[in-house]
Amino acid sequence: MQKNTFLATVVGLAAVIAVSGTFLYTKFFAGDGESSGPGGKGGRGGRGGGDTVVSVRTMDLAVTTLHGYISTNGDIESQNQVAVYPDIGGKIVSSNVLLGSPVRKGQILAYVDPSEPGSYYRASAVYSPISGSVITTPVKNGTKVTTSTAITTIGDINNLQVSADVPERYVGVLKVGLKAKISVEAYPDTTFDATVFRVSPVVDSTSRTKNVILHFDERDSRINAGMFAKVILYTEDYEGAVVMPATSVVQNGDKYYAYAVNDDSTVSKREVTLGKNVDGMVQLLSGVSEGEKIVIQGQTSLADGSKIKDIGAPKSDSSDSSNSSASESFESVGEKKGERRSDSGKSGRK
């Protein structure tokens, strides 16, 4: 009797658990036929034709010139400088100049005593070959020198230039007349205009670089010989195409897409052909046109036909002066900042 009662109790509990499980599954998992996956109502980006609205930011496409450039470093030096050597070897017994001292052609810079133990000679004068300023630290008194030891260097500090080395892979775009922006650590928020004056005819086989000499377009007392220079050398202009942020391009395999905004606040997925990519802005050679509005943020949640809300769009009562929004900042990048040279047209995000 007790055994039968125990079995009946077990069977009853199993039945209750089964019914409860079915109820819970139906309530919490089956729902009303909705799905959070692609293809169902509420799916990613509203795929499946639901009422989901995706918040995005957009920009108006405009034809923008991208400026390709090379970024390198260089040294600021005198255009005309000469190393000074003694006529005879010996010991420096007198140095008459300091770093930065102005000198005239023919002025005595130092005296060298060629005397040796047991033999004594008159000190030999070392003369400046040109007028200018002392631009390297003179050799100190007591230093042994030979006829191949530079005592100092004299240069014209009123006419300065930048000597920079450019990697071999950019040799094909180097030429006299290219424009550049020069910056120095002493004035980080200031740039100085310069022009390529000379391009070395050979590539250094050790460093695999080609030397380029740039002359400043204007004299500036803030620029000193011996300063370290950062050089932005503009090489080519890429014109005639609309541009958008490269990170806003959607990549699928070897194809690239952008989402164009329609008048009914939906988007169309357009296949686009990419051009030059410079500092994060990429040319769109086909698939979209100037004046179209394109999605630049939130594109990963979209599909063709998705409904959107442009959270970057100006309010209806805004004045014309405020109608730039986020798009203006992207449109002007190509003109307002330097762009790195790039030979690759493939960029975007998966």
C-alpha cells in the first residue's frame, strides 16, 4: 500500500513539473511569435520589416580634395656652412669664439701649437673661411687635433634650410617645388611653410632614403639652426570625388557598401567603389553622388530598407548657420588637415 502511494506521489510531481515547464517555455521563450534574431520583428537593424528605428548620424556628401603627404623628420641647418680645419696638427692653445659667435671672413678662430717634446714651434692661427656665425661647438683648449679635425663650423644663420631623409618607397613622387609644413618642438602649435629646393639624385644604400633640402618661404627669428624639425611634405592632390570616413564603409567580402538616406527616413544599401584613403577619409568613386546624405555612425545595425532616426540632424527651427551639424566637420577634413599618402583603395570595416 505504501509503495503504491509513493509511486502515485512521484508520478503526480512529475506531471506538475512537466505542466509548469511547458507553461514557462510558452510564456517566456515562445512569446507571440517574435524573434530577436535577423528576420523577425525586432531583429537587428529592423531586419524583417518590423517597426524598429535605428538611431544614426549622417553627413552630406561633397566633392573634397584630399592632400596626400609624406611625414618625416629633419634638421634645420644653415644654407651655407663650412667646416673649419687647421693647417697643421697639434694642440689647441687658444679658442677665440663660442657657439653662436658672429665672425668675419679671415677672423682668427683659434691657435694650434704644433710643438712636441724637445721641439718648439710658433702657434699656427686658424682663420674663418667665410662670414657668418659659429654653429657647432668649437674644440676646447688642450684638445689634440690633426689637419682632418674640424675645429668648428661657420654658417649663415639668416638663411636656413631643412635637410630631411625620405624613405625609398616615396622616391617616385619627389620633385623640386613640392610644398611642405614644418613644425618644431619649441612652437608646437605653429607651422612654417617651406618648399623643396633640391632632391638628391641618389638613394643612400645604407638607410634606403633620399635626401631632400627644403627652403623656408619666409624668414622667422623663431627658427634656429640645429633645431629638430617635423616635416609634412605634400605630394599629390586627389580631386573630383566625394569622401566619407573610411570607418563608416561596410565591407562584405571584397565588396564595400554605404547606406544612403531616403526621403522616407529609410536607407538604401549601395555598393561603392573606393578610391584613395587619406587620414581616415576615403574617396567614393561610384555608387553615391554629391549632395546625398550618407550614414556615418550606426551603420553596423542597418540593413537595406531599415528605418532610421538621424540624431545628428539639425532641429527644424534651427537657423541656417547651424545646419552644418556633424557632417560639416567631416566634409572639411580634406581641406583643413594634412593627409598621409596612401596607395591602397581598400579600406573599411567588416
